Amino acid sequence: MSFDPLDHDFERGMRNRRSVLGDAWVDRSVAGATNFNAEFQNLITRFAWNEIWGRPGLDHKTRRIIVLAITIALGRWEEFELHVRAGLLGDAATRLTPDEMKEVLIQSAIYAGVPAGNTAFSHAQQILREVGEQIGYKVEPQRPADTCHPGIGKQGRTLSSPALHYTVREPRNGRAPRHTVVLSHAIGADLMMWDGLANQLASDCRVIAYDHRGHGSSDKGEGEDLYSMADLADDAARLLRELDTGPVVWVGLSMGGMAGQELALRHPGLVRALVLANTTSTYPEAAREAWRQRIVTVREQGIEAIADAVMGRYFHDDFRAGQAATVARFRERLTSTDAQGYVGCCNAVGRVDTTARLGKITVPTLVIAGALDQGTPVAMGQALADAIAGAQLQVIEGASHISAVEQPEAFAALVGDFLAQL
């Protein structure tokens, strides 16, 4: 039996060590070994870097995050700095963005204590100042009062009336936004229905979500209580003008998709592209009558009287059975919506009619339909795609009306692919 001169455990450990810490640091460490510490270097390479870092149960990026958190908790600042520097500059598979690094430090501060978190930020920020130019990141002054929760965005209200509540998430990569994306919700919902998608898109886009008039934290307006879709589109236009967005990528679901159509027709200079999900350009007379009846019911009995029927339209049977808490949350949002605001939007939705004008929409358009959607079935999505030049239709299997909630990964993938083509 021949003898292999290579120590496989040592070589595997060294491979992992170089991948995680970088060749330059490992080369310096090995070059500095002496007859006093060489055995220790051999030990940690075989044990830590092979036995632990070589286990496939967690990827190296996750293991790096664990090391950062533990070294913060134990105050092992030399090791912490080593992994911060390697995490910012190292192999692409294990690298952390400054935003990801910040999240590790904030999370650690909660569980390891604020003093440890404060020290960790001091060490990490100094390293960022040193390596920022290499990774395209600049540490700049900012007032704590000017920050906002990145999972919510900076909140505001329009100066014009009726006042609209909105949030703005700036790109987390710290660079100029790839696109400005506006997310427009369904009737009876609010901007929170978009939180998951908004946080994904905000990795490199500016993302604006808002509450339609009479919904969430937006005002319902004074006077006439029956809105038109033109009213909702004009609301969106003044929001975008107040925020000085320039042309946006509009992502609207149901009522939000209807408002997007009207916005593109009435204010074409504000729209760069459209995603129209689970929506229609018009309803047949039977459906229009159903919307009129809904208005009467809500006026006479309140929103509670229609809540279960609406949830049955929004979510298919399997989703309602398996995700009862999510359905309950949407039901509570629906029933807590101002009744006058809801009725006003029912009128706008029930009377929507852009069909004859769709040919005037010239921006890139993606139409999304849910295979199980009864409120706006696939045929309505197909009609939109056929009438808008160049539009494409994508159908999400296993989704009914609120497809972005029932199938969030599939919905996000379609939007992401569409944005990548713009």
C-alpha cells in the first residue's frame, strides 16, 4: 500500500481557511509560524477549518455570520476584525455586504448587549473606512434622526388632499436606484401587503408603497363618496410628483393594476413600465351589478357583512386552510377599513373601463394572472395582454386573487425577471 505524502485533513482545512480568510492573510500567518506555534497552526487548520468549516450542513457565509456574532458576544475583537475584513473583501461566496454586516451587528447587539454592539460597530466602521474604496462603499455622516427602519421605509403623507400615506425604501446597496418601483395594493388591503416584495426589490431599487384614499392611513377625502378610477390615478400622479420620482415601474394588483392602467393613460410621462396583476380593464354587466350590490350591503350592514365572501375570493381553499393566520390578518385589515373609503373604491373598481384605450399604452407591460382566480380570471389577463402592444402574460399556478401573497416567490421571480429586461 503506497503512502500519500499529503495530509488530507490539513489540506482540506487549508483550502477552507483560504476561501474564508483570503490568501494574503493565510500566507502571512503561515509565513509567521515558528517551531513554537507551528503545531498549533496545524491543529486549528485540521480541526477548526476542516472538521468544522468543512461540514456541508451550513454554507461558509452562514458560518461566518455565526463567528461574527459569537466573537462580539465574547469580546474577541482580534478574531472579530479578522472576519469583518475577510467578510468584506473575501471570496464572493462568503462575502457580506456592508448592509448585511450591519444587520449582523444590530442583531448581535440585542442578544449580546448594547455595549458589545457599540464596540463591534466601532471596529467594523474603522475597517469600512479602510476598505470602502475597494468595495464601492463610503462611510458618510448621517443624523440618527434621519434614518428609518429598512423593512418599513421612511414614512410620509402627501401635502395635497386627500392626504396619502406612503413609505419609501431607498436601495440598501447605497447606490443610485436601478429603478423606482411603486407598489399599489388591492381594495380592502393596504401597503403592508407588499412588505415582502418591497424588501426584496429595495436591495437595489427605490421602492414606494402607499395606501389608496380611504384605506390604511390615507384620508378618504371630503364631499363625494363615490370615487372614479381617474380619481385614484390622479392621486397616484400627485404622489409621484410630490416625491419627484420621474417615470416609475408600476406594480399594481387588482385595484392597484386598474389604477396603473389609468395612470399610464392619463399621465404617461410618469410611467416607465407596468406590472398588472390579477386585474382587468372592465367587467361584464353581471359583475358590475355585483359591485353595486356590494356598495349597498356595506352601506346598510357594514364591511363585516361581506368579509368572509371577500376572503373566499382573495384566497383559495387550501391557502385559507393552511395559512389561517394570514387570512385572518387580511380580514382584520378589510373590516377595519373606513366604510366610506371602501365604498368609494368599490365604485371605482366596479366601473373600471379602459378597454378601448389600452392600445395607447406603449410602455413595457407584464400581466400576471392566478390560475385559480375567480374575480379576475386568466381570460381577463389575456385580454389585457392582447390589447397592450408587446405585453406578456404569465400565469401563476396555485394562486387565486391575491397571488403576491399566496405565491410570493413565484410573483417576486416574475417581477424580478421583468425588471431585469428593462
